Amino acid sequence: MSAHAEEEHFAGSNKLFTSIWIWLVLLTLIEIFLAYKPMSIPIMLTILLGLSIIKAALIVAYFMHLKFERLSLILTIVPMLVVCICLLFVFFPDSFRAAGLRYQFKEQPPAAEEH
């Protein structure tokens, strides 16, 4: 068996893992900074979700060593994506229904008595 027939294993280097770690810390600091900035909730959630997806991709690709294992990556991500989308379709109707379950006053609440 020749050396070329064996599968290579990506080990990485300390410099690579340190730079990925620094990027993860920077993205986390950006998320913390944005959490304290006044902005509309849909925009904030979109930005924070995007940054979290980038961080998850970095972790999966480098620290879980799936960058060079395309088949494993596809077999991991695609089924979970399908499950998440199905769960969204299952739970969204309940979330909209729950918004209408709050008690609604039919008359003005009693005013506080003045002494």
C-alpha cells in the first residue's frame, strides 16, 4: 500500500486555530456591542443570527475538523436544516394563536382612589 493511497488527516496548526479563536472572540464582542445598541428588534435579530451562523460555521469547519470532510458536513447539516424548518412550521401557528390569548379589558380598570 503506497503512502498516496492513505487518506490524509488535516491536523491544522496552532497559528490557524489561534486566528480562528480570535475571529470567534471578535464576533462575540460585536454581538455583545450590538445587543446594547438601540435598533429595531427584527434588524437586531437578523444581524445576531447571521453572526451566530458564521461562528457556528467556523467552529464546525475548523474545531470539529469538518472543513475537509464534505460528505460528513452535508450529512450533518442538511437533515438538521430540514428538521429545524419543519419545527418552525409546526410551532409558528401556536405562537400566533398564543398572541390572542392575553386578557383584554372590556372596560377601563378602576382608577386608584385619592386620599
